[in-house]
Amino acid sequence: MKLIIKLHESKLSISKCPEATKNPKVNAKNKQHAIEEYEYGKPQVKGELCENCKAWNTKIVEKCVDDGEGLGFCEMHDFMCMGKKWCNTWAGQKKSKD
């Protein structure tokens, strides 16, 4: 799983903005899929938040979205998500940047 996410991150960082950051219909469709299949938005397991998941990427939102405060891009499910939410495919804790 770690290898897949790292490869995906590097691919996104050098490519154009993901379609879901520019097309609200694509983002909504992908988000709805995450709600239905992965329980996105349900009460979370303590500490397992989108904002500390390995698939959470704020750099994409900063680059591609005008007003993305509190959002990150879920590289696993290809949609913009809220940092304080959760889904059942949480990919483990991000390493500290310090």
C-alpha cells in the first residue's frame, strides 16, 4: 500500500491538476462513491482523520483550488475531502514533516 501511494503522489505532483479539483461533478461523483463504499464522513475512529492519512495531499488543493481551506485531495479516492472526516480505508499516519 505504501508503494502505491508514493507512486501516485509523485505522479500527481508532476502532472496537471486532477480532474476532480476542476470539475465539481467529477468530485461529487467520487465523493459519493467514497461515502457509499468506504463510509466517508461517518463518525471516525479516534485519531484516524483524513488530514493525517497518507493519502491526504494539501499541495494539490493549494495548487489547483482557489478556496480550499480545510480541504485536502484524497489520492486514494480521487476527490477533495475535509480534514476532520474519516473513511474506512485510512492509510495510516503520515510521518511528521519535522
